[in-house]
Amino acid sequence: MRYVRPRHPVGFPPMSRKRTALIFGWVAWATLVAAPDALAITHGGQGLYGATNALLITKVMFFLLLFFPAIIVLFSFIQSRLDHRKHARMDAVKRRATAEEWKGGW
């Protein structure tokens, strides 16, 4: 059997590429049109939370210093449990493949 090389081995078909470029262009245009209105609003120097001081900034930064390592530890724990379950399942498949009770039919 002869190998037939595909027309587009990697990437999107030409129509999808055009559609993607068109959507990207519209999003860029809308962003550029909306940017002056978004930047023209003033709140008297206050952010979304309100007036801030050094104590508030310090507390927020301490929270961030604790939050990101806690997330890393939590996700590492979840991944280790999932790996443990995966290896246990693989070991069970190996045991079933070699067990006499699972061989044969009736």
C-alpha cells in the first residue's frame, strides 16, 4: 500500500485560518476602540477596593505569600493521590493477567 501525504499535515485548514484571523482582527479592533473609554474613567486615585494604605498592602502581600505555596502543596497532594490510584490500578491489571482464576471461560 502506498503512503499518501496529506495536504495539510499540521495546522488548520485554510478556511479556519481565515476565520481565526478575522475573529482576531475584530477582537483587536474592539479592544482598541474601547480602550480610550476605559482609561478615561477616574476614581479620584482610588482603586476598586477603595482607599488603601501601607497596612492593607502588607496584609494582602502576606496573604499572597501564603496562598501560592498552599495551592502548590494542595495540587501536589492531589497529584500524588491520583498517581497512587493509577499505579494501584496498573498493578491490579498485572495481577489479573497472571491469576489462574481469570484465565479460561466457564
